[in-house]
Amino acid sequence: MRSPILLYLFLATLPAGVVAQTPAPGSAPEVHRVRPGDILKVDVWGHEEFSGQFIVDQTGRLQYPVLGDIDATALTIYDMREKLRQGLETLFKSPFVTISQVFRISVLGEVRQPSLYTVDPSQSVLDVIAMAGGPIPGANMGRVRLMRGGTVLSVSFSGGGSLQQMGVRSGDQIFVPRRSFTRDDLNMLLNLAQLALTVAIFVNTVK
């Protein structure tokens, strides 16, 4: 029987996707489902022509070299990996395929660089906001919202967790609102009041 330490060291040398996507005996297959708008990063070891990033279109289909149009509807990442592996097995012997899921998320509101970002599902909401340059002064980080199709989703950000764990999907929007009244707003009002007082004194002096 092999040493558990040697087994651990062997697993540690494998890419993260390999360990995550190869179910242990008796365990359930990968449960992360492929959804329209997802980007799938496919790696076929030794065959770069079949590796790359592939977008699942809005009908749930994916265009893959040689294999053509693949219906990914209701498939898990594990199912998709098996479908590609079986398809490639008709072309060459024992293809080794790994797949990782990538999301496209919009970050909007009070951030330095609002835009559409490609993110790893294992990242947190704070990680994605950091990718957008972080919040600007006056941002209300206590009221960050997740939006989908114009609807605000009921999601708790306080407990942390990854985008995947929170149920975030490609196409969702992270919205950072502005605080209703900030210190900058107060300073601006004080400056305006001081300016108005200065003008009033000047007018009275002229009279």
C-alpha cells in the first residue's frame, strides 16, 4: 500500500482543475452546471489545438473544434468534460481533458473602473470589486447588490464565500451604491455656506 504522504504529494503536483474534477471513488460527480454566457477553459494535455476558452451561447450551445456544435443544456462541468473526452477519444488515444468555468460579471456603481470582467467562480464579491479598482469615496459597501436581468437578488454578502457558493452566474451585475449623505457632501455644503456668507458680507459692505 502506498504511503498517504506520497499520494498527497502527487495530488499537490496536479493542476487544481484535475483534482477538483476527478471524483473520488463513491463520491458524487461535479455539480457545477454549465449556463448560457459561461466561458469554459478547456485544456487537452498535449493537444493545444483543442485547448482554449469557449463561450456557451444564449441557447446553451458550445462550438468546439472538430466536434462541432455541442448542446451544454443542463450539463454539469463533469458531464461536459466526459462529453469532450469521449468525442476526442475517436481522434486519438486516452485524451486527458480538464475544464474550468469562468464567469463574465459586470461591476457597476461607485467603483473606479466599472466594466465587464472575466472572473473565476472561486473568487469573492470583494475580489471582483477589487478588480474594478475598488470603491470610490462615498461608496456604500454595506449595501452592495447583486442584480440579474434588472431584478435585485436576495443574497447575503456578510458571510463571504465564493461567487459559485453564492449562486452568482455569468451575466449578473454587482452594483455598489452611493451613500445617501457622505462626509464629502457635508464638506461641500459647508463650503457653499461659507461662500454664501462671504458674498452676503461683501454685498452688505458695498451698500
